[in-house]
Amino acid sequence: MSTFTLDKVHSGIGFQVKHMMVSKAKGEFKNFDVAVEGDINNLEGLKITATIDAASISTNNDDRDGHLRSADFFDVEKYQTIKIEGQSIKKISDEEYELTALVTIKDVTNTEKFTVEFSGVSKNPMDGSTVTGFDVEGKINRENYGLTWNAALETGGFLVGKDVKLSANFEFVVA
């Protein structure tokens, strides 16, 4: 059994969504934790749980961030966390895996699939510790979680796209 300790300095959770049908609005969650249990030599047997502080959303625009925290979107007063609970990991190739997970946003839970790239294992030259990394990509439909606010555009389409692309990277110290 390996012990995984998240290195938050070298980890991040980002997202992007279509804005006005012509560009992308990007952001990140600044406060999160990822718990991993299992054996680094058996990735398909890992148990993964991520907890994200919904109020830590940041798009580098205070007005937009406030709107995203409001009842129109995440309603952070009522629903403080987003939770991702891994259900299975399937090896696709030496470096690529498929993670099937239960995603809960605003007390709505759906099954989603994510692509996980395993970056291998390395020794940190600064302290000799063993480190590993994973890059995670996926796409969810925000409307499936009750994040349905939108505005119609005069030229057709909507202000905010419904598909949200997720991109995360995690580094762990492994003992």
C-alpha cells in the first residue's frame, strides 16, 4: 500500500466554457484536495476522491466570479463542495487510463468519464522523495447539474456554453 500526499503547489484544476459562441472563458478552482489510496504499482486498483471548494472558483474577473458563486450557478452558500469519487480505472495504454467517477455538484450526482495520463514516477533531487503525477481531462454538461442559467444572444445561440472542459494536473509525494 502506497501513501499519496498531494503537492498542491504543483497541482491545479482548470476549466473552460464557450463564451458568446465565439470564444472561451477560462478559470480554475484554487482550493481542493485529492485523496488517493492504493498501490502505485497497480493504478487500476487506486481509490480516488477529490473535494473542491466551489467558492474558490476564479476566472480573474470579480463580477463573473461573484455570479458563478451565486444561486444562478454554484450557489456556494448552500452547496460548498464539488465531489468526485472514482468508481473504476481502466488501463487504455501504458500511460493512459479511463477514470469512471461519480461527480456531485449542487447535490446532483452523475457518472462521468475522464482521461487520465500517468506521468510516471520520479525522484525529487531536492529531498530524495518519490513523486508521481497525473493529468486529467474531461468534459461535463453543466446543465446536468442544475447549472442552467443562460442568456440568449441577439445573433443566435447563448452567452454560456453547456459543455465545460475540465483539465487538471496532480503531483503526489508517494511513500
